[in-house]
Amino acid sequence: MNEHPNAKLAKRIWLAASTGDVEALSDLVADDVVWHSVGRTPWSGMHRGRDAVLAFLASIGSSAEIFNSDLRDVLANDERAILLARMTGRRGHKKLDVGYVLIYEIGEGRVQEIRAIPFDPVAVDEFWG
């Protein structure tokens, strides 16, 4: 069975974000991409435009002693990809271990919009707050 093209795109974006490949990320997201993050952290809310989203992603990794994200599964159709993942981290005495969903809205071969939804938003708020 062949993998859906949007599942392949989602995995390429994941790999680029995981390895800090800004050039690849820039090629895979739309100029006017919008990232939505739920919660009450410094990164919650909407981040509009490629530069804002890339800066947002860079700031997350640099704000924790340890921060990892592990891709568990990808579901895709012609309009979107849904990624199931787990994030773990450490900031001083605070630890994080929570599942989350990323929903990529895809058009013209690029991600147009991203929604990040943790399974336990309170734990995320406490970790980053």
C-alpha cells in the first residue's frame, strides 16, 4: 500500500523541524502559514507567517534544558495530515511528558495552517509557565 503524499509531506516537515533544517521547513510551509497553539504559555495563540512560525519553533527548543518530540503516527487525506506525537522535556525541576496532536491543513503541496493540541494542556501550561 502506497503512503499518501500528504503523509509523506508531514513526515518531511517533522524531520526538518526535528533536525533544525530551516531551509527545508521554509520550502514545506506556505509564506502565510498560521500556527495555532492552545494554552496559557508564552507561545500560546496564533503565529502568522513563515518567519513568525520558524522563530516560534526555534524559541521552544531553546527555552528548555531538554525538549524532545517523538512522532508516533501520521494520518492523511487530500486536505490534511494529522500527527500523533509525544513531547518530553525538563526545565529546572519541571518535567513534561504529554501526548499531542498536530493538524496540518495542506494546499498546493505546502502546509497552510497548523493546530497544536496537547492531550493535557494544564501540564503544558505548568511546564512552560
